[in-house]
Amino acid sequence: MFRYRLHSPDGDDLGEATYAMMIHAGEEIHGTAGQRLRVLAVVRFEEEDESPFVGLLQVEPQPG
């Protein structure tokens, strides 16, 4: 499982999400409460960072 922190383009913390596969920029994901989000950027963390997260996703809401 891959655990990510979610952030808006303005730097707002949008929580966290866990997915069964690695996420890449340009993909659409589902956030909390079924919210559709487009991934703008992915910042991967190195194993040496000792974070419970594999990276940070910068996301924006999708209409609809």
C-alpha cells in the first residue's frame, strides 16, 4: 500500500490517502468522501526520510 499526504496548489493540507498502486502526475484519484481530484505533481520521499508516507501529492478538485 502507498500512503500519501495531499496538498492543494496553494499549500493547504488536504489530509492523507492510501492507494494500492503508485500515483503519478496527471492521474485522477478519489479523495475523502468520493471527491475527484487531479494530481498536478508528485513529490516522492526517500526511505531515509523515515516518513510513514511515500510522498506528497499536489491535487486540485475536478468538476462534477
